[in-house]
Amino acid sequence: MRVRLGSQRQTARLANGFTAKAEIVWGPMAYAMMGGILIGTALTLLFLPALYVAWFRIPAPEAKADPALEIEQLRAQITP
């Protein structure tokens, strides 16, 4: 049984910077890494909270009543 390690060796060489034309590899890898970071951040800040709310069925907060309106309602109850 013959084991081929060509791709693993190539990856190890690229990771260590042993290429004549390193910009061929590092440029696209930088785009992939930045894309992953941005997508991961967006998923964490937007999708994960929405999934949490949907999964645990958290109700929307009720709108707070206007204090001035409450005062007017109390005055209306007091005055004849």
C-alpha cells in the first residue's frame, strides 16, 4: 500500500512560506479569511440572536405607556 503525501507536503510548504511566488497563495487566502471573519461576525450579531428568540419563543416587549397620558387619565378620574 502506497501512501501519497504530496498535497500535505504542499500545504506544509505554503504554511511555512517556502514558495517562490508566495503572493499567489497569500492574496486569495487573505480574501477567504476576511470573508470568513465578516460572515462569522454578521452571523453572530444578527442570526444567532434571532435564532435564540425564535427557539425559546421570547415575546416582544410591550410598549411602555406615556407618563403624561397616565397623569391625564388619573386627573380625569379625580375631577368630577
